[in-house]
Amino acid sequence: MTYPPPPCPADVRQALADLVTAYAMAVDDIGNAAGVAALFAPDGCYDLTSLGMDRIVGRAGIQGFFEAAFDTMASNAHFVGNVALGAYDAAANTAQVTAYGHAFSLGTDGALLEVKARYAFDLAQHEGTWRIARLGMTMLLPPVHTPAP
């Protein structure tokens, strides 16, 4: 993160922060995998390689990933903060934003997973709307898994 952040119009900065919040809220809307995927650019990437998982490219793949994930979830609660603009290129209509996430997921089996992560958002305008071009994450602390009762 750079401080002070790069120059960026206030309305763009707000749109970027709103997209980060929309992602967290969409993931909490169990069953709305299409809503999560719609936040990504058509060729967007959900990059989970830092977690030992795959890169999922394209809205259809991202939607499929969340459909499968939602099948195992009873409820989610995501909280994002420390949203920081790291880069903004007005000519290219791109930006990079970092945010911290604290998430809880209750599985359909009653198990609870708690995750603390740093999100790395590469954002770009697509047809006049900011979308996620790439989303990666790094764990800040090991996940806490509480087995089902």
C-alpha cells in the first residue's frame, strides 16, 4: 500500500470501495452465485493459487465455483475494512485496491470456518462499470475450523 494514495477522483474512489463491499455482500448471499460472478469482468479471474487452489477464469467458471461452494454453506458473514487504493490509471480505466476481510462460514454440516485474509483486487471498467478483473487473497492468519457439533 502506498501512502498517500495515488490521486483519484472521489466518485471513482467511492465506486471502487462500493465494488469491494458488493463482493463481500454477494458472497454472503448464499445461492446467488450468478450475482457474485456478475461483479467480475467477463474474463475476470478469481485467483486462489496462494491458497493452494486453482485460478478460475471467466464468469461461467466463477459462477460454477460459487455454486459448488454454496452447496456446502448454510450461511456466511464477510466483513471488509482497511480498503486502500494502491494504484489508479485514468487513461486505462484500471485500479488496484487492497482490503482486509474477516469471514465466517457455517457449513451445512454445522462446522464453522473463520478466515482472516488480505484481498488484492485488480479492477477495470467494463462497458462503463467497474468490475473485478482479478481477485486474489492471502491469509493473514491460519483459518480456524471448528468441527460440527
